[in-house]
Amino acid sequence: MSISASQHSFHIPVMGLGYTVDTPVKVAKLGISSVVSIMDDHLLEDMRRLYCRKNQLEYLEIKSDSIDSRSRRITAYLDLIDQLVTNQVEYLKLCDWSLDSEFANYLSLIPPKHPIHDLLLGYFNSDVQDKVDIGGSIKSKIVPGRIDVNIMTKVDKMNFDQEGNLLPREYSDALSALKGFAKSKIEGSVVFSAGMNPSLYGYAENFDCFFPDHLGKIQKGIILKVSDYRSALIQGKFLAKKGLFVSEFRIESGLNCGGHAFATDGFLIGTILEEFKTNRKELYDAI
């Protein structure tokens, strides 16, 4: 599944480890983008087992004591989510648009100015030959919401093997999570939140999916969730020096963010946004 432009003016952000763990299965088919936390591989494995059984798909357990289990579990779960959402969207494209309740629900949530509304009007008022052409245009407009993942950069515990030996740096919590996402089929973005982790950012260099291809397309994007303008500038420059693009900055004031304690001066979000607005060109030129 490729990265698609959102059909809506909002997205569902990450909420803890579990609240949005399977949100894409519920809303991506409606064109709504959402963010999944991939920090708890045990939870993801449990969810994969549940959804495989629910959809009568084969489930092969990835045991926690197996080699590189954390990143493999994350990849397997994201690939399953991608498969389920792809199937849901294909259903919407092939169902009877005049009768199906799932399609009616999808249509009711798409913004009124979306071109699919006019296309459908033309579809139901056209002859058989025109229906084929218009139908193809309608199908091209039915795209899923983006599936992004969240990695809390400072949650980066080093791990040990079964004999108690310290594993290499790439097996730490944050780095293995990034590897799991990079190896998955999902073409969304990774949201780095809660501060800068040079080892994690440097590890992204190992995956071609974060770099533009010969056509300039980036398969997997990088989004930074920052507390203020200075943080965005520092982290953006660090990644830029490695040839990595920041596709989006998401601002989260220390006073406005529930559940975190950011070491900020305590400015409200309006003041922070104003600084971004004033220094927009400087930020663009610098990175």
C-alpha cells in the first residue's frame, strides 16, 4: 500500500501503547489516517493472533526467545494490518455502490467537496458505456487513510539474549522497532516523539526506504513530534546531514501534552506555533 494524501483535514494521533494499536483496521478504509504505537511487541503479537483468528488467517507465533523476535513481531503485525486494510478498500471498490451500507458509511464521512461525490452523481445518471469510465475514476479516488507508526525515542532499553549476554545496539527497543517498521510492507511514516536519539536517527541510514528513489519518491517518511521550534531545527539539521528528509513536524507543547513531562519553558501551543510561522523560511533553508 502506498502513501496516500489524506482525504480528511484531521488524523487520529497515537494514544498510549494500546488505545490506537488497531485503529487503522477500524478507520483506514474510511480514508482516515491514524498512528500506531509499535513499542510493545508482546501486545502486537497478541493483537496479530486475535486478528488472524478473527479473519480465519494462518497464525504462526513468533516466540519472544527467538532471534530478533521484537522487530519480526512488529513487521508481522504491520503487514497483517496492511493486508486487512487493503482487503477492506478492495471491497469498497467492488461492492454495489447504490446499496451497500459499508460504502454508504464511507461516503457519509468523506468531505462534501471531495470529487467522488460529483463522480457518483454522474455515474448513476450515465449510460452503460460511460459507467465503465466513471467507475474507474471513482475506484481511483477510494484510497485508505495513511497508517503511521510512533516510536518514543527515549524508550530505548538495551536487551539481552537467553544466556544473559548483552545484545548489539541494533536490538535495543527503539532501534529494533524502527527495523520492524522499515521491513514492513506499510508505506506510511514513522513518528519520532519525546526527544532526540542520535543512535536511532543514525540507524535510519541503514534502510533505503527512508531515502528518495530515482524518481524522488520516498517509500517511508519521517515525522518529528517536537515541543518547540528550537527542537525542530536541531533535530531537522541532524537528519538532514544524513540525507534524511523530515516530511512533517508535529508540535506538542509540554503544557498541552497529556501523559508527558517535557522540559520546556511552559509556553502554550499558540506561542509555539507563532514562532514556527515567523521562522518558517529559516527552517526550510536550514534543512
